[in-house]
Amino acid sequence: MSARPNLLVKAREAFRLSNDLMMDLMTGMQAYRTFQLLFARTPALEPIPTQTNRLCLFHIIFSLAKWIEFYDRYLDVIPDDTRQQAKSLKKEIENRGIAEFRNKVVGHIWDTETKRALTNSEIGERLSQVIAPDVATFMAWVNDPNDDGQHPDEGRHPDTVASIIERVRDRIREVNGFTDEDLAK
């Protein structure tokens, strides 16, 4: 059963936005992995590895923070059978301080509380809290490289960010009868 006409437009937006969010996360993850392989084969001098990692991590963090807004604005079109996982993901993103990190570090250069720019060590401390306990675990939480997100019932990492967003997106598609053409509307 599809949504009422006014909710159908909103559901189509949610379908497209969740797909875009998924692609943004996958691109950031793939860029990070590609650079790690490249640096393992051909080590680069600093600051290139550090700045490249920063670029990829900041992109992923920026994308993750969008989930909070997505959830808040599109809750009414998230199918019931995926709503709890969507909510849990929002809470985990909030608990990790991802939106705050985006607001204070990724999106701005000036910290309004301290009335100055944060130091590199302060940024590093805040980043460590967001990606705790370490970058590898954080990346596996976002999208385990051994998980295709297609078979959550087979015990394959159904709780990664990518799997949850993909499930929400796919259920919005199914419930409303959307096709790939709806991604361009």
C-alpha cells in the first residue's frame, strides 16, 4: 500500500535522499580504503597521509550527521519495520558526538564556546571520541568491507550504518513502489 499523495512526494524525497546519503558514505569509505592501500604500497610523506585521512573521515562524519536530520524530517515515511533501527542509528550518531563534531570542527573554524579556533590537539581529541575506540572499528561500524548489506538474515553485519540506511531506503522503495527512475525526480 502506498502513501497518501502528499506523503508520496515526501517518501520519494526520502528514497532519493537516503540513496544519496548511502552513496556519500560509500564514496568516503572507498576513498579511505583506496588511499590506505596506496599509502601501504607507496608511502607518502607527511602531511599527505594525515590530511587525506582527515579528508575522508570528515566527509564520512559530515554524511553521518545528515542521518539525524533525515530521521527527524522523514520519520513519518520510514516504514514501521525499519523505524526502530533508524532511531537507534540516530541515537548512536548523537551519542558519538558526530553532529557536534560536524558543527564545531568540520563545518566551522571558530569555536563559539572557547571564542577561538580549536588547536590541532583539541581537534584530534574530539575526533578520537567520535571514532572510538579506533578508526578501524569506526569504519567497520559504518560499513564492514566484508558485508554487502544484502543478507542481514544470514548474520552478515546487519547493524552497520550502511546496512541500516540501505534497508530503510529499500523498504521506502518497496512500500511506495518506487523504481530507479524515482531517484532522479
